[in-house]
Amino acid sequence: MVTIKDISKKSGFSTSTVSKALNGSSEIGEETSELIKKVANEMGYFPNAAARLLKTKQSNNIGVLFIDEMQSGLAHEYFSAVLNSVKDEAERLGYDMTFISRNIGRKPMSYYNHCKYRNCDGVVIACVDFNDPEVVELIQSEIPTVTIDHIFNDCTAIMSDNLKGASALVQHIYDMGHRKIAFIHGENTSVTQRRLSGFYSTCRKLGISVPNDYIKPARYHDPKSSGLATRELLNLKDPPSCIMYPDDFSFIGGMNEIEKHGLKIPDDISVAGYDGIYLSQVLRPQLCTFKQNTEALGKEAARNLIAAITDRKTFVPKQIWIEGELLAGKSVKKIDF
Amino acid sequence: MVTIKDISKKSGFSTSTVSKALNGSSEIGEETSELIKKVANEMGYFPNAAARLLKTKQSNNIGVLFIDEMQSGLAHEYFSAVLNSVKDEAERLGYDMTFISRNIGRKPMSYYNHCKYRNCDGVVIACVDFNDPEVVELIQSEIPTVTIDHIFNDCTAIMSDNLKGASALVQHIYDMGHRKIAFIHGENTSVTQRRLSGFYSTCRKLGISVPNDYIKPARYHDPKSSGLATRELLNLKDPPSCIMYPDDFSFIGGMNEIEKHGLKIPDDISVAGYDGIYLSQVLRPQLCTFKQNTEALGKEAARNLIAAITDRKTFVPKQIWIEGELLAGKSVKKIDF
DNA sequence: CCTCCGAACTAAAACGTTTTCGATACCTTA
DNA sequence: TAAGGTATCGAAAACGTTTTAGTTCGGAGG
């Protein structure tokens, strides 16, 4: 490994001069600076992150906390897309991304300690149990954090605007003439609450009454549970004319159930998903859904985290709402009511 | 930050003793060892990875090279599942995982240099352009690497056994009575070549003749292209009775096309996918597919990489074939021919 | 001519560990 | 009792970098 010392010897300048020259310090003469850079290049020099970090306390590395009890994890297209975007933007800004776990070197350690151990400059937290005391410890620590899709006190949070999303869906479905709209929702999380809230408020605004049995609990990313809920809805005395699903993927369960009942989408019943994943756009009929802007979510997460790191003193925590986009698709039929 | 020096002061032992005690060296007395550990705990000590690394040259960190020109990236369930498994096993063995990119600190650098800079102990390479000279440079460097689904000279490679997979599918389809089997395959990669080879050899073994126009090129993870290929197949004078797709997801394109032709799966035509992703198991009829063992793939990748790191001198590169599992599903109908 | 200043450079300390090589004291063994 | 062995501990160097606090020297200003 070629070090700064080697360059120092070869070029005749001291290590301090070499270091400064390579870092573009202004107190080094132009010619010597050029010379040193040339020598460094010739020798194939690259700095050692560990040594640099030891002095500067800047690792140029962000951690990501990304645990899912659901086992879906990286396989969940929404989160993997967000994560991918975080990674891309972080890279663009000169940061690497490391996964943070609970054990390292075979010894268990808390998330916070892990971050300290790896000297993460900051960490983005997503898809995680926000009640876990270890997560709370991390968020409340001195390490800059941003959370995704969850607001924790006054920490910086990047939020997909689920209220507007649910709202837009209801509005569109209403515009297509539907008045009997059912909503199968996911587990009780803040995301779900916002969607429900958007659903209810828009219904109220539009003067639609929502029977209690039009609201069914299910689980995200779980076609089986949404299939069951669908069955219950279809068996109602007065079934809905349109069903909204927790997400595009779990709609598949509904799709099967609807088919089993001998019904056709959208002629006999209309449906809508959520997320706007790739799948939703290749299904036929194309699924009506609300596309979350995963790219913007990830990008903003990375940007704000790095801003918080860089302007540590002046940065003020904020909540950023990322809006999505209604993809009308063909799964909601225009009807006269 | 509490350091070894602080513990040294508080406990009255030298830093060397503290270091040894904390690392469980046998040359430290039992009682002092206990005492030191207690003090360390009380003070909330955790080692600093950078400082440790600087001495030991062991980062306990592996890099992953994971670039996709296709934009699918982490969104591709197969790869994200493999990656997830790599991560889990690496964590279990005490390693962290960092993404390797081409630029760091806003300055471009080669993959190899990036790994050096971050002191990665090793790197797993997946879903990447293996013709990229920078990738070649990395593989041929002194840094231990394992590749996934690609054999590069005599480097360690973890391979999903695509030959057996394609073979098993053909065998099953044959057993169900089909003799007219079409294969829509993905881009020309080594994976595709193996599947084709498994397809052809099994057909030959079973005495099935395969017309040239039963073999259609398409792209992985791209329902549009496989939809087109499906249309061509259905319009043939003598269409196949069963179509094999590049992967489960791209089958969706075929599904739409088949429906558009007014055909029913599996009564009018049989189909099979590849991968065994979650989607394939929730579709109705359940898709006949070959499930790749993503968990084993990731686990073996992590294990072998770490073995190569640990037993640097004695480890001999090898190729490991991971077998999958046929999921018969319901999309291939039993017919009399 | 003296003083002062700034530009260009350097010596040395520091970051937090690990590790090598002793040092000390105690215990065996002949 | 003397020599040797062993168990336990410590001093100091080292890893590769950045940074602080100079040092030198030439020239400007009075």
C-alpha cells in the first residue's frame, strides 16, 4: 500500500505538505502542489479511509437501519426502491452506505453502538419498529438521523403523503361515479392511519356515507389476508362497487377472489391499489393506483441527512412531504349511479 | 467518546493490558480481566473500528458490487432476496456490508480503489457487467471476491443451477403430457445459456423435437417483451401447448396476451415461469415455476467469502452449485397427447 | 537599516487501537 | 539455594492521516 510517506520521500516534501497539497490547501505553492499530485498519481496513491477518519471523525459513510419483522424486507419493492434511491443520491454526494445490524464481530451491540463503532456520519431509518427502545435510543442520540414514513418528535422525517394519496384515489373513484367504496387497509401504523384519515375525510367532503363493514383490516403485502377481506366484502348484502386495497401486491389476493366469484374487473367490480409498483402497470386491466415517488423519497432522505451532517449546527429538523401521482389505469369503471 | 485510555486510567492498568483483556487474551489474569471488563461496561466503552482497522488491517466489512443497467436493481426480487441473505449471514458472522460505487467524496475512483479505500476485507459481486474492465480488475486483485451466477476463471462462484432448473421444468411439463413446449428466454447471458442448454438437452433426452420458432428471445423482468413473444407463439400455425417464460414476473406479459386471445390458463394453454418469487405463488392458477434458492445462494456467498478472508492462504477457490426446487403449481395441465 | 508580515513549508503531536518485546515476581525443580 | 520457567503485566512503537504551531526567507514599509 502506497502511503503519504512514500510520496513524501519520492517528492522530497514533508508529509504535511503532501497531505495539504492532496487536499487542495491554499497554503501550498502551485508548482509543488502540481508536482505532488503528479507523483501521487504515478505511484497509484489512494488515501486510507480509516486513518483519515481517525483524525477527522468524518467517515463519509451513512448507515441504514432497515429491519422488517414481516420478512418481506428488501423484497418489498417499495422499500427496496426507496433504498436504491437513497444509495444513488448518497453516492452522488460522496457517501457510502452500510447496513447496520445488532451484532458485529459476533458480539451483540445496540444500533447506536454499532453506528458509533462504524463511525457512521448519520443514519437513515426505514421500515423498522419505531417502538423498539434501541431505535429510540439511536434517534435521540447525537448522531444525525432521518426517518422515512414515520414522524418521531421533531426529527427530520421524509414522508410519503399518504393522506393525499388516499384522498386522490377516493376522489377519482367518486369522479368515475362510484358511491359505494370499500377500503381494505393494512396493519395499524401511522401510514395506515393517514390513509384512513384521507379516506374518511374525502368521503365526508363528497357526502359519501361509509358503512362500517366497508372498512376491513388486512395486512400489507399479504394477498391472503386481503383475499379474505375481499370475500367478506363480496358476500355482503350490499357489496361495494369499488374496493381499495392496502397495496398493489396484496390486490393479487383480491383479484383471485373476485375471479373465483365469477366477477370481472372492472365490469362487475372496480378495484384500486396503492404504491404504483411495476406490477401494477403490467397487469390487465392496468391497475388504478397511487404511485408513491420512491425516487424523491430516497433522494430527499439522503440529501437531508447529508445536509444535517454537514451543517450540523445550523441544520433545523424538518418534515418533508413527498407527493405521489394518481395512475388511473383501467381497473375503475365509469358508471352511472 | 470513551477510549481504552479512559479505562486504563480508571482501572489502573495499562492500555495494553486493557486491550488484551477486552479481546480475551489468555495472558491476562482472570480477576483483572473481569475487573477491566466491568469498568469498560460501566463506562459504556465500545471500540473504534477505524483505529482497530488501522492496526489489524481487518475491517470486518465486506463490500457488495451490485449494479444493474436494467434499472431493476434492488427492485428485482431475485437479487434483492439474494442480497438480503448475504447480509443476514454476513451479520451473523460478524461482518457489515457496504455498497461499493464508483465515486466517493465526489471524486471518481475505480471499484478496486474504492474497496481499498474502505478497506473491505472482501467483496461479493452480483448482477453486474462482467465485461467491465473495472470489474475484471477487482476480481483479479488480491482482494477476495465471490461472484454470483457468473463464473470468472477460477474464482469462487456461487451458481444457481439453471441447467437443472430448466431441465426439471421440461421434465415436469413432459410428464404432464406435453410435447409441444416453447421457451421464451432472456438476454444472452451465461444464465440464459445454461437454461437453454438444459432445455435442449432434456428435450433431446426425452425425444421431443423443438421447432426453431418455439424458441423466442425476450428480456428478463420485462413483461412487454415476453408479451410480444407470446403473441408470436400463439399466432403460429402449430402453436405450443406449453410456454416457458424467462421468469415469473415477465410471465405477466404473457398472461395478458393469452387472455387477450381469449384463452384460459391452464385449460387452453399451459405456462411455466422461473424464480419462484412470492408473486408466482399468489397468482391463480398458481404458477408452475422453478424456485431458486436465494437464501442458500446468499448464505453460501457470504460464508465462502468470509472463509476466503479468514483462511486466506489455505482457501481454494471453488464453484458451488445451488439447487432449486420445482413448484408444480397449477398452470401446467395434465393432457393426453 | 530595522521591523514586520506573509507565503511556503515542516516537525511533531494526535486520533484509538494492537502488538512486540521486555520486565517483574512468583513458583518449580534439581 | 540457584537456575529456569511461567504467569501477568507494561512501555513503546506502529498503523496512515490531519492539524497545530512553528520556522525560514524574501520583501515591503517605515
